[in-house]
Amino acid sequence: MISYNIKAKGSLFSNKNLFKEILRESLNETADWAKSRVKSRTPVITGRLKAGWNTTTNQQSFNLNNPVYYAPYVERRRGMLYKTVPEAESKLISNTERLIKDKTQ
């Protein structure tokens, strides 16, 4: 049997509160950005669909939701989430990298 123990070292990993703070802040920033982005791509007739977008954030992810019953049908034709999700994933990475750099220097 062979085994390796890999330990993350440095200020980011030694301070768990800092790590949680960076992740929380990055998720919140990205969730707000994604909500704004998907709203800008949402077509408006009555405004109900555009106003229906909301986000929820937990410790490791965020959800972008719209409870309006016809949202899935509009999504199939317009691809509001389809276009926004990959951008949000990239934005999350860049926000996290920026915050790590800012808070560990």
C-alpha cells in the first residue's frame, strides 16, 4: 500500500474564516451579476417574467430561479439561462481569484 498526504498551506487555508468569507463574497457577487445578466436577456411583454428572477446562495453554490410558470417555454426559445450560466461560471472563478489575491496580500 502507498499513500500520500497532501496538505494545503498558506494564509488562505490556515484561516478557515477567511476562506469562507472569500467564497461567500464571491458567490454573492456572482449571483447578483448573473441575476442582472439574465434579466437583461429576458424579453418583456408584461414584465412578470423579468421581475420573477431571484437568486439563493448557500455555502458552495447559488441558484438562479424564476417561478413564473411560462419561464421554461421562453427559455427554450430565448436561451436566457443557457447563455448566462457559462458566463456566470467564468465570472465566479475570476471573482474568487481576485478576492483571494486581494485578501491574502
